[in-house]
Amino acid sequence: MPTDALLDRFLTGLTPLAPVAVWAHGSLAGGDYQEGRSDLDLIAVLPRPATTRTAWRLGLLHARLRAEPLAGLLHCTYLSTGTVEDAGRRHLTWAHRELFKRPVTPVTRRELHGFGRVLHGGTPKELLPPVPDTELAEFVVRDQRDFWRPTVRKAELWRQDVWIDLGLLTFARATVTLRDGRLISKREALEELPALGAPGEVVEDIAERRYGNPARPTEEWTARRAELTRSYLGPAIDTLVAAYS
């Protein structure tokens, strides 16, 4: 299986850095993983904070994985035992074929505690502080208000599959988290969208691309899909934020 082969090569390549733990989250851990379509979302805990030399070694590791078919989908954030408790800290991350820094969000931390998959070493519950319900809810509202709501106004983005999928699925997941206090998978979010009033044509489009054999979309449908999504998502986010702010 290409996924297992890639993970094996990644873990082997990481061995010289003596990782304390490596975990999977997202679809790979939550049971909704679609090989070749889903990202491989990983967290590695190193014994020491990343230095310039560490970054160089990690860049080389990921460069060596490029021959693997799914390497472009592998994303990993590198924490250290001394920084795991700082929820606001930005950590070295490999994603989209480059190194940069970003935080490990409360949603990811809660995922790890709830259903994180241990690939190596200690468990999330042993090494990662739990996320209080208030912190999770505040983050979800902030993400919808400060990131997704302004993004709805950027019309050109919504002609791309990834923004359609992430925008609607993230909104459904945010709604369930705020309403019920739990995290759901992307498949569950897709099932939730019709009840939330999302446009049926777009929901079917997402389902076909995630789980079916989609045809190449026409220019007309791409434009219509973008307009349907933006017309729905803007007011829906406003309502959600007003209810839970």
C-alpha cells in the first residue's frame, strides 16, 4: 500500500533525530482516509527545539521522499518536548512541499487526544496537554469569523475545488463542534451539510470528488458552484458567529 510505504520511509528517515513520538491526525487517524486524495497529517515530537540545522535535515528528509507517489500529500509539524504546552507557539512544519512555521491548533490538539493514531513513541495523552472546551469553542468561532468570512469575499478562490471542499466542510464541522461539543470527520460533515441548508448540487459535487469518479467540471459549472457556495457560506458563517460569540 503506497501510504504504508511512505510512512515507513518517513519514520526511518526521521530516526536519526530520535523522535519522542509521531502521531497521525485528520483523515488518516479518523477513519475517513482516501488514498491519493486525503492528506497525510502528522505531528512529530522531537527531543529538542528545531534549530537551523534541524530544519536543514528535515528539508533533506522530505526531499528524499519526493519519489514516493503520495509524498506531496504528507504534511508534518515538528514540536519538541519543551514546547508542546505552548498552544500559541509556531512550530516548524513541512507542507505543500516547503518548510514554514505554524501553530498546532486547538482542533488538531483535540483530535489527537480523541483519536490520534500513534505511529511511534508516546501517546498524545502522555505528552500533550488537553484542550479545554472554552478554548476549543473560542478558536472555532475565531477561525470562522477572522479567516473564513473574509475569504468568502475573494471570488477567484472559489473556482478551485479545494476551497469549495474546505470551506463547506469546515463550516459543518465548526457548527457541530459549537453545537454539540464534539469533532466530526469530513464524511460526517458532508452528511451534515444538507440539514444546514447548504446547496444540494454543491454537496453532491463534493461527495463525487471525494468518494466517486468525477468528470472534469465545465467552466459554467465551476462559476455556478462558486456563486452558490459564496452566497450560502457568507450568511451562514455570520449566523453561526452571532450565535456563539
